[in-house]
Amino acid sequence: MAATLCRILLPKQGWLPFTQCVRHGSKAVTRHKRPLHFLKQKLMSVTRYIPPPRPAPPGAYPRQTIRDQEDDPFTLLVKKNLKSVFQESKMVAVVQNSGSTADEMMLLKYKLHKHGITVKFFPNQVVRSFLKDSTYSNMAPLFIGHTVLFISKEPKVKEMLSSLRTSRHMLLLGACIDNTLLSAQGVVSYSKLPSVAVVQGELVSGLTLLTSQTAAMLQRHPAQLSALLQQHVKQQSSEGAPKAQEAT
């Protein structure tokens, strides 16, 4: 309607019809695109073809040459020390140092030294390189960040845990005790086990008790048999004496 009025009122050059029929409104749409079903949409998205990326043309990038870098003398010396540590020590614990001061570390070293536990520092890169080709390769993920090794020739787990409780910046990650890799919870469970001397004493006492019981069981039947025979002989002798007197 507004377009019709504008054409009537505004002067224009040339002749125009007095009235014009202008159609307003939406166009008649007879076909609508129906949306796909949800399951079909999922199926189409899963089965859609994804072309592989186009490879770079040859010569576009420089060639990558793999160079075998030989270890320097210092790295070889550190690996030698690590090998001797793992061979001579029955307990190798990995502890993470999360910001302890020099005084705290010195006090912890003193506490551990009283129990025969030594603190060692090794570069993580060299340790992972050494563990990669050894039987202790499962310990490699523990050496991340600032790590410290607690080493002792005998598995003194209780003493190590008691010393670590007083140091809030030292976190036990895991340990290798008697060629067995243990987690932090496994080390705590190992510390609750009785000592070897106690276990040996219990084993000896148990074996002695079983041996004594077995010997008693073996001696019971012969002793009972001999007692029965003696009783029978006594009865026979007591019955034979009156008969002899009657005969006389």
C-alpha cells in the first residue's frame, strides 16, 4: 500500500497508470527441505569421507639425519656410578624435592646417615638414559623434576619413612627394594612387615612344634601297645598263681 501511494503522489516523468497492483507478502513455497533424523545425522557424520592430508613435495623440507651422539666422559662416569649403586644397594628410593632449603637438606642427610642411608644426586637425563637399557627400566617415569636418591645396603624402610615425616618438602615417589619395584603405598606396606629375624624365629618355632607333635603321634601307638601287653602279662600271672596253689 505504501508503494502505491508513493507512485501516485510523487511526480515522475512519463506516463504511468493511475493505479498499480503491487503484491506484498511472502512467496508461496511449496517445497521445504525436511531435516534428517538424528540417527541418520550421526551416521552421516561418522561415515563422512575425510581425505588424507596432502604430503609435502619432495625437497620442500631439509632431510632429517639421525646422528648417534656418543656419551661424553662425564656421562659415562655417572652411568658407572649408577650401575654400582644399583648393584650394591638393596634399597634405592626415589624422592622428589619440592623446595627444601639447604639447612633442611643437611638436617635430613644427618638423620638418614645415622641409620646408614646415603643421599645421592644424579641428573635425570643421565639416569633415564641408564635405566632405558637396564632391568630397572620401569623406574624411568619417576625421574621427573628435582629428584633425590636414598640408598642403603640393607632395606631400612622404617627408618627412612620416619625421617621423611619430619621433612614436609620431600615426597616419596617409589623405591626398588630387593630387586622389586614398589610404589609409595607399597613401601609403606613393606615397612609394616616384621623383620627377618622375627620371621625366622616364628618359622623355627613352628617347625619345632610340628616335629614334636609328629614324634608324639609316632610314639603314642607303640607306648600304648606295650602298656596293653604289660597289663595282659600281669593279668595272666595273677590268674596263674591261684591255679598253682589249688593244684598243690
